[in-house]
Amino acid sequence: MVHAQDRGSVNVTHASLQGIGAEKGVMRRDPSDIIKVGELFYVWYSKGEISPGYDATVWYATSADGRMWTEKGQALAKGSKGDWDGASVFTPNILVAEGRYWLFYTGTSKPFKQPFSPDSKIGIAVSDSPDGPWQRLPTNPVLKNSDNLSDFDSHLVDDACLITRDGAYWLYYKGRQMGKGPGQTQMGLAVAEQPQGPYVRHASNPVIPGNHEVLVWPQGTGVAAMIGTTGPKTITNTIQYAEDGTHFAKTHDVTNGPWAGGAYRPEAFTQSGEGKLPQWGVEIGKAKGHLPFISRFDVKEVE
């Protein structure tokens, strides 16, 4: 049963940050959601030398206040040449479960050149510490494009976002059907009983008929998702809510939403039933003369 109603609007403001912001000749993009370990916030992101990120590896940074960050180093290198993740690893995200850290990431096998048709799949690396070292799972990729050409994700899957719910691990992701363009991306869901998988596609897929960036969080006893500028006009620049995590309906309009944002979601893995609208996060920043970089956003609900 869906419990959703129009509750008003959300305004997002944007600000620069230090340490992983704009830097000549350096690309940083696609930040993960943020976790707090002890007194430090952690974020993972794609880092490379070209704007689209298809040459990237996964790096990470820490911060005491979410504004001044210290880049700590590379978390995950490319896979072996020719492997599914041998050309790039990017759009990381994090799951904390069973006392360990599970780094989800997207990989491609083909070197980037224009025009480019990515063969993105999703894998996992695990560590006992947020500082690594990270060990790839032998079962990777844990989610690949569907073999059924009529499915919404038959071309590629990308951009994992994790929550825990009903004692299981819910992986929201974006998918693109074979023959479709990036603007026709939709959101899917796969669920696993263990953090390492196997992740099984939900029967309700695609759960959201659009969106090019996946930002999901527990909202009370349900699930909410912030939708960007890509997709049907009925859902773009909104927050969608689903009491069951699959049948979404609009609750808020969003003004100046983040670009590929990763949020601080303190209840993402607690199953507390007390999740709320994220107050802040980091996103892709852009400025003339610079490759993409990481910037900050803050969220305020307007009554």
C-alpha cells in the first residue's frame, strides 16, 4: 500500500569544499553516499583524467566536518586488462554490514574512445576497515546487464545505492535497455539475503521510470528517492516515496537538486524506521576551465 502525498518542496544549495574540489587536470566525480566512522566522515569517488570518468579508479577521502576533506589515496585499482572491470572502476558506493565494509563499484572492460558504448556492470570489494585494503569478491560482477533484450537494463547496469530493509540488502541501481540512450535510463532494484549476494532482481522492475542518478534513503518505514533532471516530466526534480520500497509516488518538488549526489544517511543500514530526508551530501561540481570535481550540497525542506 502506498502512503504518499504532496508535502511541499525541498530547496538545495551548493557550496565549494576543500581537499577534493576543483583541481587543474584532475577529474573527481560520482561520489558515494557518506558514512561516519568514529569522528570522521568517509566518501569514495571516481578519479581520473577525462571528464566522463571511463578511465577512472576509485579513491577516498575523510573529513571531520564535511567541508574540509583529506584525500587518503586510491581504494580500488582497475581490474586485469580484458576483464569486465579492466578499463575503469567508478561510481562507488558503500554498505556497512556484518562489521565489514562493502565497496560497490561499476566497471567497464573497453578503453574509452568516442563514440563510446559502455558495458557497465557492478562488482563488490570488501574490507574490515574503511581504509582498506579491499578484496574483490570472486563472484564479481554481482549484477550484470540482463540477457533479455526487452528488459530495461539489457544494455548496462550502473550506480549502486544500498540500504538495509526487512533483514535484507536492497541494491537500487540504474539500467539502460539495449538501443536506448543515457536519457532513457530507469531505476531498478535487486535484493540479497547476504551483503555479498546473490542479488536478485525485483519483480517490480523498473521501480522508477527514469532518473540518471541514484540517491535513495530510508524514510520512516518506507524508502525515498531524489530524482534529478532526467526522465519523464512527472518525476523529474522530485522526491518519490514508496512505503514498500517499490511503488513510488511524488512527495516533494526539488529546486536546484544535486548532480549525482551522495548523501549522509545515518539510518541507511540501521533498520530503525526513523530515516529522514538527508540534510547534506556531496555531488559533482562543475566550473569553466575545470574537469568535474566534488562539491557540497545542503538540503532544506520548505513548508
